[in-house]
Amino acid sequence: MTVLNPYKILLNGDYSTLIVVLSAATFFRSMCSIIGYNGKNSAAPLIVDSLKRMEYRGYDSVGVATFDSGNILVRKGIGKVAEVNKNLNLGQMSGNIGIGHTRWATHGGVTDKNAHPHSACKKDIAVVHNGIIENYKELKEELMSAGHTFVSETDSEVIAHILEIHYNKGIKEAMIETCKRLRGNYAFVAVFQDGAIGGARYEEPLVVGVTNDGYFVSSDVLGFLEYTDKAIFLENGDICVVDNSKLEIFDSQGRPIAHPITQVAWELGDIDKGKYAHHTLKEINEQQLTVIHAGRQDEAVMNKFCDVLVNAKDIYITGSGTSHHSALIFKHMLARFGKIRAETVVSSESKYALASMDSNSVLIAISQSGETADVLDSVRLARDQGAKILSIVNVTTSSLARTSDACLSTNCGPEIGVAATKSFTSQLALIYNITDRICKNCLATEKAEFVIAVENVISNSASSIRAAAQIKDASDVYLLGRSLHYPIALEGALKMKELAYVHAEGIAAGELKHGPLALMEKNTVVIILNPHDATFNDTISNAHEIKARGATVIGISDRKEDIYDYWIEIPHLKEEAYYPIVEVIPLQILAYQMALAKNVDPDYPRNLAKSVTVR
Ligand code: G6P
């Protein structure tokens, strides 16, 4: 097998994905990375490598199953890939066919038994699954009354048992019959005792990697991009079987489907941490380049995007988490510089808010992964009402990108750290570009200055590091900003929660007197986003009000003020609209450093996942 150099490969990746289940369900939903391999090479080492690369999708337990000489071997355990591999020698399992899994569970249940792969009673099948089988309880009851014995508490195990029932009809039929019984969302890969693998997807990603001597079936192109840049993106409802080195893709009726092979078309900077201790740190540092890359857009797509936008009767902008904060900035920029009115809707609220769209409406969906379930739901809702869909995504092969009327890419390369950093500043850089196009270059003259300023704040991180040491034990951190700085206050608070596990709240500075002032006391830490722009005087008054109550004030500003207990300096910008993209970086560094000080792994925050593909 040819091993491609990951530094040179062209990637078009769906490298995001995974997870989450927030309801207090009693079963343990798994959201995870899945991989299958069927080819001429030893499967286990390839699978272990893939799992390491996709570990950011879920990281509480790991397992591998291989097929060798008529038997299916299964090894699995709790822990990260490196640890489980060391304990169980996963990479040394024999056979050229196999499957693997990294898991993330929501409620307890991080046990060896709940780790995937799952087998059924006869041990002739093993399955790895990502998603939620909503009707698993009724299926389990039915299977148990038919004599099946379950060993795990997962929803996923039902898949193995149903496959087992239909296995005597052949693998293709077993896959079709099993998918018919499942409700919810899933991507699963199964290995069968006669040496074939089968995969199926519904509302969870699954992609086939095509090599000269075999196939991968993976939840993410990162699972195989070291070996091939040729991918087949399966559509919802597709089923595939790889048997005797032959790939067959078909629909739920067994009708063959021909999908094109996509040459991954995205330059992969580096999916390794390189010289950095963490992906998050690497990604923070990459921003000096990625904000430039965000400006490289296909002219025709950019024109179409702007045309649709300016001609819309009404405009809604949506996103989740960090991407929602970009939406807030976009709304502000459109109003201020484009004189265009838009509404923002956090994607999880869209079903209550997007009720009056029509064919003259536009929904702009912003997402790093392009796979966030809430975002895709918003798109579906808008589409059903006839609206056009514009999107800003990082993963250009994602479901969101593929469903949009025009999609602009943030072009920042794979983001592995669970907390968004470079994808956020790339979204902003792109939003500024779009705004600049719409306002006929009203921002262009000072474009270079924010790029230099980004470089500057990254190389002068000492004051953020010092401030992190001072506030690492704070139990509550408030972040204040007005105007464009308010979404950055929200984003900074999100970074502190995600990375440093600190209760943090972003507040519109003018709202201080309407409640938050009651919380200001000696042990409170307040970070003030306070560049010397139109918001400066009002915000400095807030700093005085806070200081008078004994709280610690950290100022992020181009101007030193005595009122600050700690000053994090940022460069002065002639175009004040660019401050958000610069001032968020010290907040990312601060949160990262606080995580380190608390001995928390910033790349893999507890209970979170990179992209939430379930509701
Ligand atoms: C998850 C991640 C966040 C991210 C959000 C939206 O919650 O942990 O970091 O901002 O999803 O992700 P998206 O890929 O749609 O931008």
C-alpha cells in the first residue's frame, strides 16, 4: 500500500463529527469514530492508526475486531487509543479485514462491556456504531423474548443481533433488513464471519476510502487520508458491502448506486501536532496564516453568494456555539457597512424561530464542520419553506456544503481541537470579505492591518499567560463588551467553559447595571474588551463601577489604563471593525493556559465533542 505524505496530500475532508446526547436517557448512547478496512494489508495497524487520527470525535473507550481464518477476534477496553493499544496490543491482531471504534458516552457507562465492537450471540458478526438507535428498547425486548442475550447497556448492540438474524440470507440482505428495523440516526460498520464488511448510514457521516488494494469505510476522511485521497461520500440511506475486494453500494431496496470518486481537494496543512504540545495551541498559532487563507475565494461563488444575499427579502443567519458568535458579528457588519438587515437565530432554536420564510428568504448557515445536526435542521426548515441556503463552512464536502445554493469555504484546514479557534477567526475574516464586497470596498484599505495585528498578538502572548496564572483558580469570570465586542465576550466565555471548566459569562457591557453588578465583589474576575474605539468611554466607566466593588479587572485593549489590574495589550487598528478578530486571540490563549494550569487536556475537554451530529 502506498503511504501518502500527510503534509502533501490533498484532502477534502469530512474531518469533523460526532456526538452528543443530552437527554437523561438511561441507555448509553455512543458517538464516536468508526472505521472498517477490507484489503490486502494487515488491517489492525491501519485501524489503530485511523482511530488515533479520529480520536477527537470520542475518546473514552476503544475497540477493534478483525476477521482471520474464519474467526472474528474482538479486543476492547476503556481509555484512549494509545493506552488501550498498549494494554491489549490492538495493532497486532491478525487479519486483513477489520473494524474499529472510539467511543464517547454521555451517562456513565464507560465500561469495557459498553465499548464497541459489539457481537451477537453466535459471535459471527461484530459491529461498530455512531449515533442513536431511538427504538433500541423495543428492539431489545423483542430480541430478548426471541432468546437473544445482551451483554452491554448500549443501544448499538441491537444492530449486531438483528444482523445475526438475517445473516443466513446473505450480507446484502442482512444489511437491508437491519436498516429497515432501525429508527434514529446511525452510521455503522460490521465485519462478518465470511470475511466481508458492510456499512450503512442515516443522518451520520460515512465515507469510503478507495485504495489500489482495498477499501476503508470511515466516519471521517481523516480515517484514511494517510493512504488515499480518493473518497466516495455515501448519501443518507446508502448501504455498502466490501467483499473479496469488491465494493458494492446500494439503496434500501438493494438497487445499485454509483457515486463519483472525489479527489480530496483541500490542502491539508498538518493533522499532526508537530512541534506543539496540543492541537489547540497549534491551531491558535496557525491563525496568522488562516486569516489570510480565508480571503482566497472562488470569484464566481463569491459573486453568487453576495448576489443572493443582497437580493433577499429577508435574511436569517444561523450557527451553533462558536459559529453562532460569528453569526452575531455578521449581522452587525451587514447592518453597519452594507445597510442590510438580518436576523440571527441560534440553530437549536430555529424550529421555533424560522417560521415565516418563503422563496425570497435566505438562510446563511455558518458551521466549521458542516455536520452539526441543529444547523442542518435549520437548513431543512428553511429549504422546506422555499428559502435559499448560503453557507460558510470549513469542510467543503460536508452535508451543509453539499446542500447549499452557494457555499464559501473558510479554508483553514482541519481543526482538531474540540474548542474552535482558527475556524472562528477564519469565519470572521471571510465575513469581513463578504461585507467588504457588499459595501464596495469600504473595509479594504485597512485589510492588511488586522493580519499584522493577528501575528502580533500571537507572538506577544506573555501578558495573557501571566493573566491566566493569576485567575486560574477563579470560580466565576465575566467578560464585558459593547457593540462588536459583545459577541467576542460570548466567545471568550465559551472558551473558558470549554477549555478551563470555569463558569464564565459574556455580558453586553451596558447590561451591567441591570443585574450583573450585584455579583461584583472581591473574588470576581472581569475581563473587559476595551479597544480605543467608539465603545471605549462607556466601557471604561463600567470598569470603574466594577473596580469600586473590589473585583479584579483585566483589560484587553490597545491603551493602558490604571484601572486595569492586568493589561493585555493588543495593537491599535485604524479600522475598528477589525478588533474582534484580534482581541479574541488573547482570550483563546488565556483559556488554553488556564486549562494547562488546571492540568486539563485542552484538546479533549470532558463531556464535549468537536461536532454534534445528534439533536
Ligand atoms: C460543538 C463544538 C463547538 C462548536 C459547535 C458548532 O459544540 O464543541 O466548538 O462551535 O459544535 O460546530 P460547527 O462545526 O457547526 O461550527
